Amino acid sequence: MTTIVNSPTPAASSNDSGGNGLMFLIGVLVLVGFMAALFYFGYPIVRNMTQQSQISVPTPQVNVEAPQAPQVVVPDKIDVNVTQPK
């Protein structure tokens, strides 16, 4: 006689969620979206960094007199011999 073993169907483990293909697709779409955003925003920034832009800012004309330096008179000879009263 032939022996027939009826085993129950194995339950899905915690590592095998059954949606691995869907998670891979979502991951690829997120990666493609990130790369597109990086290219869309990053390319103009890099392109503008290589170009020398000349910004012309007009300087205001201010008519203010410069303060005068103080006049200091220094004698030619200084007597350092000091006598103290007793």
C-alpha cells in the first residue's frame, strides 16, 4: 500500500509577507522620483555656480566730511629729572 502524508500548508513567516514584488516596485518608484527631483533642482544650481554672474549694485553717494584728527604737540626735549620736595 502507498502511504499518503497530508501536511498542512505552511503558514507565511514574518519574513515572507507575500508582497515583496510590490515593495520592490514602490522602492524603485521612490528612487526614480528622488533622482528626478535631484536632477530637476540640482542641475540649475550646479549650472549657475559655474557661470560668473555680475551683479551691479549702485553705491549711494554720501557727502560727509571726515572727522579731523586731534592736534597733539610733542616737545623736542623732555626733562625726566624730577626732584621731589623734602
